[in-house]
Amino acid sequence: MDGPFISLKQEELLVLKSKKEWNEKERISIQLNVKIMHTLFCALGPDKYNRESSCSNAKEI
């Protein structure tokens, strides 16, 4: 239950934060991203879904 992780850039280093370390703003942002991804996946046809299902966030889709 310690994942998933979100990445933060701090002085050119990529730092991973565990779910326990998320603040309220990060939690809301992640929830909205998941909701948008679900909506987009529901709107896609089977051929486009297979191509886009490997994306990790809504912006990539």
C-alpha cells in the first residue's frame, strides 16, 4: 500500500513520493487525472484504446 508513486523534480533530481507523503493538492490532482483517463478510455474505440492504454496520464492520451 505504499505506492503508486508520483515524481517531483527537485534540483534536477527525480524524487519519488509515496502515497503517505501526498498533500491534499497532489491527491486531488491524481484523482482528477484518473477520472479524466477513465472518461477518455470509455470514449475510445477498441483500436484506439489498445494504442492509448499504455499512457500513464491524461495529457499523453
